[in-house]
Amino acid sequence: MTTRILTGITTTGTPHLGNYAGAIRPAIVASQQPGADSFYFLADYHALIKCDDPLRIQRSRLEIAATWLAGGLDPDKVTFYRQSDIPEIPELTWLLTCVAAKGLLNRAHAYKASVDKNVEAGEDPDAGVTMGLFSYPVLMAADILMFNAHKVPVGRDQIQHVEMARDIGQRFNHLFGQGKDFFTLPEAVIEETVATLPGLDGRKMSKSYDNTIPLFTSAKDMKDAISRIVTDSRAPGEPKDADNSHLFTLFQAFATPAQAAEFREELLQGIGWGEAKQRLFQLLDGQLAEKREHYHQLISRPSDLEDILLAGAAKARKSATPFLEQLREAVGLRSFRTSVQASTEVKKKAAKTARFVSFRDDDGSFRFRLLAADGEQLLLSRSFADGKSAGAVSKQLQQGGEADVRVDGLGFSLWLNGEQVADGPQFQTGEARDAAIESLRAALQPQD
């Protein structure tokens, strides 16, 4: 079975050694495995949320594209594209925005962190918060759902966004699927074995901390950065503690087990830190020199990179364009030229079709509605702690479970197996209430 894997990198900076070891290298290795259908993209729409410097974004797109290809990504074996070259993605984002609950987006970590920071500073809670930041999870959902990815490799801070993509995709399926699931529900994949490299100061390597080691800029820049790695004060000849050495952690991420064991022994024997840093440089330069040369060749030929990315976009759109047409049809954005004539049999079925619609409430609980064919709400369920419980009740009702309708004033409630599971609306008259109950009974009859 083919597994579709999708990964994107935001184009706001120059890739460093930590990006390569933590994301790019393992993704390239994964793309070479049998049974993998890999989609890799430059998340340049996402970059606009974080950065308002056009030159920086443009340069980053070039550098990140060149890094992927120099690192060994084969564009003939994967789908490699820029997010902004797929117009179906922003359109899908809007379709998903129209079904995404605001309460769900209120709980997004990035938005909550911005609000908390503002409140702590005595500012308006939404000061400086753009709709791009607030609705970032919907754009990420569109990236994933557009290509029906099965697995999405992410860092732990992004797990919530993949879960939100599942919620949004599931809601769209319930609202418009009519028994068909348009979207595959994705699974977040955390690579426990992937290295999280320390930077020059021992903290996680990050542009935010200004502690990175350049990947492909030049051998001199890499050597200079390595020379600034913070070490302890142990002199040459004194044993070094490899397990608490940031330098050894970096070495181990690129060494074979035999090389790492040899270096560990040398540290124990008292190798000087200056010589140890030279060993790290030699290891990295030996592995990256050829890739660095390829990177600079690609950077010098931006038109070639453009051709590769546009070819990747054309490949991606072969599935995105017809899929979006299906979604437009599903929500009612249909061509007037399309015949809407249906057979008498289909009309009869449509006339008596009611549908269950599941949704997630603002408080995080799960509920469902039963809508008549004309869209009138016949039932609203009580709250369930999880979607599985809500789905089990609605499925039992759809299959003709023994439901008990109980009149309550000018309204009514629905009981199943001795437990109240839903309520009807309130009516102005008893006649209107009784008519609604008849409609409900008819809707709950199993369809042939």
C-alpha cells in the first residue's frame, strides 16, 4: 500500500545544520523508501504570517529550494513545489474556513501565546494579532487535506495543527459528504530518533537564539561557527565528559557508530577542545562539501530552480484541480451548464432524505443535528465527551434503533435505551410540535 507523506518548510530564513539534521535529511531518506508517495513544499504563504520583508522571503525561498535539492531530493521521484504556485490551496482554505469553528481556532497554541503575552504586558488581548496568525491552522489544514496526506511528519509543537486538520476535514465530510469522505484524516508522525541539535550555546539550534551553524554558506563560515561552540574549562590532557558535551552531540548526529565511539574515547583521553572542534569540522566538511558545491551551483542558476518548482506545481495540480472541482460541486458552487435534471426515482429519494450532521462545540464537546431534507432542524443532541460516543448514538438512530419520543410541553425529547440523547425545538403550538414529531419519525425510518 502506498503511503502519502507531506512536509513543508516555512521560507523565512537560511537553512542551518539543525534544519538539515532535524527535518531535511530524514525527509529525503523517507522519500527514498518503497511505498512512499512524498510531497515536499516551500510554505511561502505561511511565511507572510511571520515576516513582512519581501526580499528576505524571496531569498529564503531560493535558499531552501536549493538546500532540498543539494541535500539529495530527487524531484522526479517526489512532488516538490511552492505553496504559492497552487491556487487551489487558498481556495480550499476558504472552503475550510467556512466550516472551521472559531472556538477551535481560539485554542491554537500560537494564538493563545500571543494573547497571553499581550495580557501579561497589559495590552489589548488581540494587539498585533492578524487574521493570518489566527487562521494559520486552517491554511495548514488545506495544505494537508488538498493532497489527502496519510502521514505528516512534524515537531511536537505542530501536533495540534494536524489534529485540527483532522477536525476540520471530518466536519466537511459530515456536512457535504453525503456518505462519501472527501478527505483522508491525517496522522501526525513524530520522529523520535531524529536529532534535535544543540546550538553554539547549548540551547536548541535556532535562528531565534542566534546560535546556528551555517549549512551551505561556506566552509570558512562553518569553521568559524564551530570555533564558537561553548565548552567547559577543562584543559588539554584532562578527561572530557562526552555525555554532557554539546560538541559531542553534534559530532554524533553525523558520525557512524564507530566514529562516535572513537571520538568519545579521545575525549575521555583528554583531547583538547580546539582539536576536538577541528575534528567536528572535518567530519561535517567531509559530508557536506560536495552538497555545498551543488547548492552554490543551484543558487547561481535561479531559472533552473524555477523550472523545477513549476514542474512540481504542475504535477501537484494534476490532482489538486479536479479534486477542488469535486469540492466546489459538493458545497453548491456548480456550473449553470451542468444538468440538474434527475430521474423520478432520484427525486423521490431526495424528497425523503434527512441527514445527520456532526460537529464540535466551542467547549470541545461533540454533538450532532438531524436535519430534514429542507434543512429544518429536527433534533439537537446533548453533548458527548468524544466524537466516538456521539457517532455511535447517531449511527444507532440511522440504523433504526429503538428511539422513544417524549412530549415535553411545546417541545419534545428523544430517548434511546432509557437515556435522553437529544431534544427537538420549541414550537408555538401543539399542532406544530406534533407535525414535527411525525417528520422526525419518518426521518428515522431506515432507508431502502
